[in-house]
Amino acid sequence: MVYTMKDVANRAGVSAATVSRVLNKTHFISEATSKRVLEAVGELNYYKNIHARRLATGQSDLFGLVISEIANPYFSEVIRGFQAAAWDRGFDVLLLNTEYDPARTQSVIRKLVESDARGVAVMTSSIDDATTSTLTESGVGVVFCNFYSPRKLVSNITINYRRGILEAIQHVAALGHRRAAVIAGPETNGTAMNIRQALLAGLKHKNMAPFPVTHCDYRVDAGASAVRDILSVTDIPTVIFCGSDLIAMGVMSALEEAGVKIPEDVSVVGIDDISFAFLARPPLTTIRVPRELLGVTAFNALDKMLKLKRRLGAKYTLETELAVRASTGPARKRRLAFRSTKSAARSRS
Amino acid sequence: MVYTMKDVANRAGVSAATVSRVLNKTHFISEATSKRVLEAVGELNYYKNIHARRLATGQSDLFGLVISEIANPYFSEVIRGFQAAAWDRGFDVLLLNTEYDPARTQSVIRKLVESDARGVAVMTSSIDDATTSTLTESGVGVVFCNFYSPRKLVSNITINYRRGILEAIQHVAALGHRRAAVIAGPETNGTAMNIRQALLAGLKHKNMAPFPVTHCDYRVDAGASAVRDILSVTDIPTVIFCGSDLIAMGVMSALEEAGVKIPEDVSVVGIDDISFAFLARPPLTTIRVPRELLGVTAFNALDKMLKLKRRLGAKYTLETELAVRASTGPARKRRLAFRSTKSAARSRS
DNA sequence: AAGACGTAAACAATCGCTTGTCTCGCACAC
DNA sequence: GTGTGCGAGACAAGCGATTGTTTACGTCTT
């Protein structure tokens, strides 16, 4: 049996309104009545119906978090930070993943509007303008990562990859590296392109224009074919910059199978510092992105913005830094080349 | 501006009831009217208010998924399977993680009841009886994994670890291994204890009673201290069975730092087959747990159970199987022992 | 002692949607 | 021509909370 506020009211001998006021502390109620009501609540094991509440108040304790892919560990900590921040303030989180599918993104956004979410953090970069305005037009606040500039109901968090990337480049330069390669994330991904640009610019600046520059998917077998390209170069680069740790791990795997030693033959640098970067063999040198902080900042940005009268968005910046581990070492002296790329092309079983 | 059903009704020149019926296809409405309504919906960009709907129907399109920890990749695919199954049927998923905290578990469950969830999949094993009945008493269906037996409103999915474990034991036995060690998950975790039991029983059966048998946390630095224990044994075991892939990866990391070669010196076997098991160096031999299927099955179990008149739960079983990779090899012939355990105790930086 | 005032709680409208029931109008049958 | 049946929609009563307004009852003032 599930009881309603009226049941509680009857049992306590008061009106439903009083029960509501006791529970929400929204009006002064005498100690005695209050106690009686609370007892009744306890005895009936009463739970208020959130939907009725939301309907009556027109407010929905709900925030949305849109990500691309749940299986990507990049998002795990973002989720964690966001949820933690939201729960601390008594809000619920609806987690929605788009699986990189625009149609799905659409329906996910629709769901958010229907659910009357207060705000939404969009942590995926594959979202279009129309979809965004669907949200803002319904009065839902939005915060993006590396995307769009702030305006009414829209905030932005920018991750400053440049700093970490510069550190990384200095690090490898100091180790004597001169020939670099870059394996960036998908060309359709805005953030991946940002990172790519920052890498290319930084390397060029140090007179280390990278070759080759390739792309790969964030998902499966990340980097295997990119590695093939790299190993087919006459004189193989001494260091490879990867657009994400996931890519880097795929790359290390493929390199090792091709008989390339890390870091003796080739150094590898990742981006993100996912927890597995630490457990990788060798532990991955990577550019740390404060992902949990990203989640927390995203929530705070929404919360703050929605409290403003004009609900004007703001811009936040998060810094990155280099985490040096064992996947980078002194540049090799000898020349390294593979006559054939067969061994690299061999697929992992 | 956000419109209501009445606005749509006015614009289409019909009553709100008709709009509702057109939108839900719950009553035959003439083609012409239907079209007019749909047009009005489009013109106003109308979104129905889910809370009002839920209040009116008393049904909530919401399912809950309770996990321990979002950062654990074990859960990622479970989530994915569950969400996919739910969305296919038009249901929403509220993801709740307990962070292994009983208090949090309590409040999470309360939230679920308040939100009037239809069903809840509890994929964490740290939950008590009282909390469970909170759910069932409110008419919320529950499905557990490796926990509780089916009854009204309660279903169970059992993962049959034994089969995969037997395969694994046979595999290492065939490779000549005789001395094994076991590093199980936390003693407070029911599933971890199941696995431990199955391992001990299986090994004993093959006359390979493991030594030592230790425990460790699922979380941080998994296995580092356990490795210390193992390396302090006079004649180090030739194979280590780990209670999860996460532990196995921590263990491999620690072993390698202690100068132990895998699999030449020691073989390692994990459980779960998380995606990183594949990228580990060496790729991890592990017992595959069908996690995405677990998620899907959990949802289906709920869905099915709730459609039953008596809403009686059922029991499902999922099988495991061995995935052989490179972390297991022929047992070493020579004796291996560390005089001091310093190198093993050295913490990773 | 009568009015003013403050406090504590009840009343009742409302949120937006669903759904059982009723009405209206028309076609068909006898 | 009246009765019957039926299709298409309107009406209105909820769902369970919140909240502005009102009421009842003391107490304080003068």
C-alpha cells in the first residue's frame, strides 16, 4: 500500500496542507502538530510523490547529463563529479548517452524537455544549434564543454589543452625527441580537433612539425591502423602524441605487437589521464584533464546561472597539466624502420 | 514560452482530451482532427509535461539502476545494456551509484520510491533486507544479481562463475601449473565471496589448494599489498587468480615493478573481461562475464515480472567462459623467491 | 470589555494530463 | 418515421502535492 499526504493528514488529525508545510518547513507550525505529523509519516512509511510535487511547484529537481558513450572511461569521472555535486544540493541526475548518434541526441534532448529538467550539461560535442535552442527555448539551462560561447541560459567550460600540451612538448624535447607523429581523435569531434590544432601548433613552434598526422575513432581498436601508417614511414618518429589515453593504449598495444619497444624505441604521450593510464604497461605519460572537476564545474555553472535573474551564462576555464610516467624516455639514437608493415597490420586476437 | 495541452487544443479547435487521445493513440480520432492536432503540436513546438502525465496515470516510465561505483568499468557495460533495453521500450533510466556507502544506498532507494520507479535493478551486493522491502512494499519490482531468491516482485540473476572458473583451472593445469594463489575481492562483497568459494573449491578439486589467499579492495591500488604477500612466500606460486580484472591489472603492474615477468615467471588470470583486459600488457587471460547481457537481462526480467498478474519473480542464469590471452603461459620450471620484499613493496609513483 | 492583532491550521484552487461517461449527430433498419 | 447503434468528441472528475487566502481562537491593548 502506498499512502498519500491525505492519509497522513487523517492519521495526524490535520489537513493535507499542514502536512505539506511540516514536511517542507515552509510555514511555521506548532511543535506539537509538527511532531504528530512526523509520527504519522513514520508510522505509515509515507513517501511523497515527486511527480505531484513537481506538477504543483512547476519545478523539477532534475538535471540532465548528456554524454557520448558510457563505456568511455573519460566520462566516468565527469559523471561522478556531476552527480556528486547535484546530490549534495538535493538534485537528481538523468544520465543520457547519445552513442554518437544524432537521432538519439535529438530524442534525448526531447526527453529532457519533457522531464522539465532545470539544466543540462552537454559533454558531447556532436550537438547542433537547433537542438540547443530546443532546450533554451523551454527555459532549460545548458552548459557545454569546449563549445559555444556563453549567452542567456548557456554557459561554457573550456579546457585549456594548450598548457598541458606545451609542457608535454617541452618534456619530450628535453628528452631529445625531434621527430613526432600525431594520432588525433575523430575529425567529426570538435574537441578532438581543438587538441589536434594545439598539438600541431605547439610542435611546429618547437620545429618538430609532426609526421604523419592521422585520425582514429575513439571506440574500437583505437589506433591500430594509425600505427600501421606510422610504421610505414621510412624513419619512424621517436614520439607519438595521441588524442586520448584510449588511443594511446591501443597504440601501445599495436606497437608492442609490432615489436616496437616503449619507450626505448618510441615514446608515447596520451591525453586525459584516465585511471587506466596509470595501470598501463608501461604507465602512460599523459596530459591530465581534470574530469571530475569538469563535472562539478558543470553542475555549479548551471546552478549558479539558474539563480541569476537574467540567467546569463558565464565562461569557465579548466587547466591541464603533464603527468610524466614511463611511456616517455630519451629519444633513441638509431634509425628505426620496418621494411614491411605486415607485423604491424597483424590484428590482435 | 512553454505550452500546455490546452494551448494545443485551443489552436486545433478541439478539447484537451482529444489532444491527449491523438498523442497517445488511445482512442480512435478521425483523420482530419488528428492531423489538425498534430499540426498545432508542431506549430507550438509542444512538449507534454511528463510529471502531469505520471500523476494522472499513476505510472512512471522510470526504471532505476543501482550500482556501486560509476568509475568501475565493470558497470559501464551493464549500464549500457540496461539503458539500451529500457529505451527500446520507451522507458527512462535513473542511474544511482551508492559509492559503497550504506547511508547513500538508503537515500538512493528512497529516491527511487519517491520517483515512483516501476522497477529497480540492484547490481551492487551491499544492500540489506530492510531496504529491499522498502521497495517491494511500495510495489516497485526489484532484480538482484547473485543475491536473494525470487519471490513476489523480486527476481534474481545468477552468474554462474563456476563454469568459467573450471575452464580457467583446466587451462592452467594443462600448462603445468600446480601452485596457485588467489586474490579475492573485498570480504564484505557477496559476489566476491561467491567467486572466492568457486575458485577455492575448483582448485582444491584439482589438488591445487591455493596459497596464499588474500583479499583486496576493488578500488585503489588494487592488489599492490596482496602482491607483497604473495612475493613473500618461500616458493612463489606460478599462477595467480584474481577476483576481478581490475585487481588483475593492479597485480600485473605491481608484479612487473617487482621484476616478475608475466607470464614467464607467473601467470595471471582475471575475471570479468572488461575492455581493458584486452589492452593490458600482456593482454589478460580472464573469465568473461556477459555484462551487457546482464544489463539487458535485468531489464527484461523486470519488464516481464511487472507484466505478470501476480508479479512473481523468476530466476535467470548467465554463463561465463574463459578468454585465453597472453597473461597465462606454461608454468616456469625454476624456483622463484624473493629474499626481501622491498622491491615489491615499493609504491608506484 | 471590545477591538486589534498574531498565530496556527483549514479551505480550496491549481498544476497539466488522462480517462470514464455522456452527448450529439448521422445512418441504417424495421 | 421513430428507434437503434455507433462513431467522434466534449465534459469533467480525478491524480497528489503546493500555496494564497481565509478562518478560528487567544492574547494584548487601551
